[in-house]
Amino acid sequence: MPDAVIHLAGQTFVPEAFRDPARTFDINLLGTLNLLQALKARGFQGTFLYVSSGDVYGQVSESDLPITEQQAPCPRNPYAVSKLSAEFLSLQWGLSEDWPVLVARPFNHIGTGQKESFVIASAARQINRIKQGLQAPQLEVGDIDVTRDFLDVGDVISAYFALLENGLPGQVYNICSGREQSIRSLIEQLADLAEVPVQLVQDPARMRRADQRRVCGSHTKLTRTTGWTPEITTQQSLRAILSDWEKRVKQE
């Protein structure tokens, strides 16, 4: 049996959660229950890290930024509700089965390999298509004047391992950069790095309902507990994403 399990599996796309909330709950909540039951049946006694989402905080007043773990969750979409429900299930399971269970709440990820359905990956793909002459110099976007707390996936992964090594059972930890950046600014940086002039065109289909205008998390608790800090800069992330999508677009 493994010494630890990091439960990352799930339906993570918010628009899909609105389209099919039942499927989202089936995967995110019942899927978690199925995994917990399977581990119990096999005699698992290791550490269980449930990967939730910073989206569970939902609507947060600007006066309460940056968001700490003390902020009461107020999920505003079916995806976030499903993740919060699975958090409670995992923590309860830890109590009843005497397992060390921890919950991670990562905020927005960026990095190589991400699906194009996510905003920065979509922008990088479109910019590379424009650069390669496959698309007119217009970049379709949603609401890009919101701010988000973006963290490179490499830093997210290192935070998971830091929690397995030094996290406290029964606790919830934010995983974030501690900085808010507008989506517009990141897209403009991508275009500048690629040296591709683009026109941003808002696509109504890419707009989200019940969207939080500003998001900025605090990783103070995680850092104090484990010593983890972000190491990968935004520029490093964006360069890697552009390079990744350059190769992927050529293979399309």
C-alpha cells in the first residue's frame, strides 16, 4: 500500500459544472467517496491529501483580501459546491478512520500541458496560431478585467509534497502566489513575449456567471507550517506556456 495518496481526480471546468451539475457531483463527490471506500477496503493507513479549490471561497469582499483559511466558504457555482462537499467528506473520513487527512485549496494554475479550455492556455494557443498564420490577429476572450491569483503548476506540485511531509492532519491550506494579476495583463504579456500584435475580442460564450471580480490568496499558513514558498516567476511560466503551445499547435 502507498504511504500517501494525493486525490487530484475530478471535473474541474466551471462552465461544464453549470451545464451538467449532476455529472460534476458524481465525479467530484461520489468519486471521492468511491476512492475512500476502496482505500479502506485495501487497509490503507497513510496520509490522504484531498485537493480542493480556492474557488470554494466564492464571493469575498475586497476588504477581506488576501483570502486566508479563516474566510468562511461561500461557493457560487456547482463545481465549488462539489469540491467543498468532498472536503467535508474527506475530513470526516479522517476522523472516523483515524487517517491523517489534509485539504489543499489551490488557486488558479498556469503552466505547460493545461487544456485550452482554461484562459491562459487558450490565449497562448491562439497567439501561436496567429503567429503561425493559422488565425486572424484577433484573440477571443471572456471577461479579462478580473484579477486572479495565478501560480505555476510546478510550485503547486511542490506545495503538495511539502504538505505530505510537514502538513498537520485535519487542516486546510491555501496554495497560491499571494499576488493578484488581471487576466488582461497576462494575455498582454503573452502577446509581447511572442511579439505578436493582437486585437482582443470579447466572446459572450466565454463569460462566466457569478464571477468574483478580484481574487488574491494568502499562503502564510502553508509557509509557516512547511516552509514552502513560490519559486517560479510569472515570466518563466508564460515563456514555458508559449513554447509548449508552439509545439502543440504545429501538431494540430
